[in-house]
Amino acid sequence: MQTTNRLFMVIPCYNEQEVLPETSKRLLAKYNDLIGKGVITSDSRIVFVNDGSKDNTWEIIEKLHNENPIFQGIKLSRNRGHQNALLSGLMTVKDICDVSISMDADLQDDINAIDEMLEKFNEGKDIVFGVRSRRTTDTFFKRFTAEGYYKLMNRMGADIVFNHADFRLMSSKALNMLAEFGEVNLFLRGIVPMIGLDTDIVYYERSERFAGESKYPLFKMLSFAFEGITSLSTKPIRFIAELGVFIFIVSIVVLIYSLVRYFTGHTIPGWTTTVLSVWAIGGLTMISLGVIGEYIGKIYLETKNRPRYIIGKYLCDESDKETISLTDVKFEK
């Protein structure tokens, strides 16, 4: 039996003025179709989260809201990054929706996959991951680095869904359980699978970006991967310990070799070997200190317990604003 649910879509936006008019147009058409079929209620909403954009993104969101109340807007007080922007939207709507779907604003995620996601939700799934079926639109370099990214993440202990970004459905129950995770160093792709409710997967073909530039070039993707690994896993520190044991064993072997050479009268001063050894050990030491320092830095940020986001403005129905807990949504004074 089909159930009608109140759906809130949460879409983080950073400098998306070029794509927002088309994104809002397509989402509105999809909502009208779902409402007409009785899949979602007429008071379902689309929430754009402005993550400190420097262009006219917020002005466009305000215009959309004024023209049609189906569009809501959240304006963060400053840029807090994609993950915090997404979390701010999810935590804002968790008590006023039956189900939420998050996606990026660039229209690479297939809007038509929403129908199947909602079907699986009605079947009892609390979390549904949108997963790319193929990467035919990517260049060889992009495909190679992206797939390598997911493999590296899983090998380093960050248990994430392969080829899944942030296109996912979450029930209000799942959102309230997500609210229990209070870490400042946020990596939702790894945190959401930890919730442990009934999950499923919807496969779709990801399109090319409709307009504008990618917000995740190679360097930023590598930085995001390192953030995810150090936020979710202690394997890098264990690797340093294992590397230290390996170097210690090698040093014993070299010591035995040197003693044998000395007692057999074949000792030759090895300037090159000494220099290489010093540089190698020095480099490994600096890398090890860097990784350990990264973890200490994260501990430092966690102990500060600063808010992960501050909402400067919220464009919504007054009834929704009254329902939202002020402990979850921090309004700027």
C-alpha cells in the first residue's frame, strides 16, 4: 500500500547561480508529478542551503521562495564547507519531515531516481544510497582517480559505499539518530552507514555537470579523502607503528651485516649509504609526525566544541519555524 509522506529535499549550494534556475525548475516538475501521484504531500518542500556563496546564489534562493513557498532557504552565517552545509539542512528539517533526500545542486544526480528511493522507503528502508552505475561521462583520469579514492578510503578503514557521494534518502528516524553524532570533523559518507538501520541502494547514471565549475578538483578531493580517513579510522597511526617495527627490523639486519663485514675485514666507509639513511629516516619521521599532528589537531577541534554551523537566515513557513528546536538550529544574533 502506497503511503503519502512529507518530503524535504536538502541541497547545499556554493556559488551555484548558473545552475540554480534549472535545478529549481526540474525539481519543481518532479515534485508536482509526485504530489499528483499521491506519493508525497502537498506541503513537501525543497530546501536550498547557501554555504557562504560569493555570487548571487542567495538572491536567487530568496526569489524562488517569494515566487513559490515550496522552495525554502537556509543561509549560513559564513562558508562552512559542503558537509556542514548539508548537515545544517538535515538537522533543520529532521523534526518537520517524514523523509529527506539530499543531493548536489549541479544536476549530476538523477532526479528520476527519487521515485525509486521513495518506493524503497515505503517498503521499510530508513536509508537509501544513490550509487553511480557507470562513469561513462568521466574522462579516464577522473574515473581512475575517483574509483581509486573509494578504494583507498575503504582500505584505510573508512567504511563508505562505493561510488556513493551525498545523494541519499534518510527517514526522520535516521536523521534523529544522525543528530546523536556530535563530532566536529564531519564526513557524512562514512557516518551515515554507521547508523545501522535498514538500508538499500538505488543505481543511476550520473550526468555531466549542467553548468558552472566542479567544487571538487583533484587536490580538494585528495584533501577530502584525507579528512574522511583521519575522521573515521586510526589505521594511519597503526601504519606508522607497523612502519616503525619494519624499520627497526631492517636496522637489526643492517647491524648484523655491518658486524659481519667488520669482523671479516671488508669494512668500507659508506658515505652515500649514511646520507641516504639519514634522509630516509628523517623524511619518514616528518611524515609520521605530520599524520600524528593531524589527529592531534582534530582532537583540539573536538575539545573546543564549537558549533558546526550557524544559521543566519531561514526562509520557511512560520509553522515549520515554530516546530524546529533552537538547540538544533543556531540562529545568528
